[in-house]
Amino acid sequence: MSSWNSPNPYTSPVPGNNYSSSPPPSKAKVLVPAICLIIAGSLGLISSIFSAFAAVFLEPGPVDPNLPPMMKAFQEGAHGPVAAVIQSVFIFVNIAIIAGGIMMTQYKAWVFALIACILSCINLGNCCCALGLPVGIWGIIVLSMADVKAAFDRN
């Protein structure tokens, strides 16, 4: 307890309080980017599942002869076993992004949540990086904040 002779009259009367130096982060600070990460991963998962199915079971459409050579090669490579394997890899990437977003909502596994944000930034399957890049950067910024790291450490 503080005594009457203490040089600081505003000290806590309870010795050894275990308050952290930073207040806990607001729930919306972490929850909103985590939900956006889950949405981006879910859209990517649906797209990758459809593309893997289409690469194996659907007949490829005719290639437009007026397209540039790079686009012709892209259309021709969208079907077959190689395309199915690539899309299957992106299925697992999107599952990892969704799982990282779920971990982020629960303030668990900070490293896994960070990896999910990075994967969201580089998720090139079916142009899901258009949504995943800003969401992933936002998640990385939020996860890098000291109060958010402390909240993950407390859990």
C-alpha cells in the first residue's frame, strides 16, 4: 500500500497490480479485417473449386485467334491435369486463409493469422488477389500493432 510519506500521492494503493501498459484493442479493430479475410478466402475457395472441376470435367471452349499470344496460351492452359493440380493447390491456400481469419477472430495463433494475411496478398488463383491484396495488407497492419500483439499473447 502507498503510505502517507510516499513521494507520489497518486500511486495505486494496491501493490503489484498486473495491469498491462496498453489497453486491449477494440474488437472491431481485429474483427473487421478478420471477417474480410474469411470472405476473401471463401470467394477464392469457391472459385478454385469451380476452376479445378472445370479443368477436369468441362470441355474447353474455342480459343479466339484474334487474342494476343499470351492470352491464347492462358486459355489453352486453363484445362487439363496441370491446371487441376494448380487449382487444387489454391484450394488449400484458400482454406489456410479462412482458417487464419478464424484464428484472428479468436485472438489465437498470431503467426498463423499473419501467414494467412500474407497468403491472401499473394493468392493469384483466379484473380483473388484483387480482393485479397488490400485485405491482407490491412490484416498485416492490424496484426503488427502492439496492443493487438499483446491481446494475442494474453490468449
